[in-house]
Amino acid sequence: MTQAKPDGAKPEGAKPGGAKPDGHAGAHGYSAQKENYAKRLRRIEGQVRGIAKMIDEDKYCIDILTQISAANSALQSVALALLDEHLGHCVTQAVAEGGEAAEAKLAEASAAIARLVRS
């Protein structure tokens, strides 16, 4: 967390307009669903631990692959939901404000989509 300097200068990592070091000025789009995302990720974490246990117990390869596929699908679902939140909140807000920030958010979203498609 950045703290104000006594002389009134902006703290290191501070962005113009009160933006956080991540470049976002307000609450993230997923804030209202934060607990839901945390629960989903904890469930996925449990799935992955279960997969590791299956390997330790020398379970059948296809059963392990099935569980890996399920965990991948669950992660993909969370990623797409977060992307939807990002587009509907962060990108929409930046586009409404216009300028270089809008172009940067659109490029950032495009790169995130490309990473998801490649995975």
C-alpha cells in the first residue's frame, strides 16, 4: 500500500488521478463477486490436490487425465467470468473516459483474450 509523503508529493508507484499502482483508479469489476471467485478457486485448489494424491496412489492414467480436464475447465470458466467482468467494468469505464487510457485498456484486454485462447 502506498502512503502519502509529508511534503504532499505522490508516493512511489502512485498513478495520476488517484489510480492504484496496477493502473486502476476504482474498485475492480469483480469486487461484488470476490467471495464467489475465492470459493471457486478454493474448490479448484482441492481438485488439484486430489489429482496429486491420485498420482501418489498410482491411480489409472485416464482417471487422472479426466480430473485434470475437469480442473482445466473450471479454471477456464473462472478466467472467462473475470474477463467478462473486466470488459464490462474496467474497459467500459476506460473507453467512456477516452484517450490513451482507453487504448491501453483495449490493448490489455486483447492480450488477455489472446492468452486465454492459446491456453
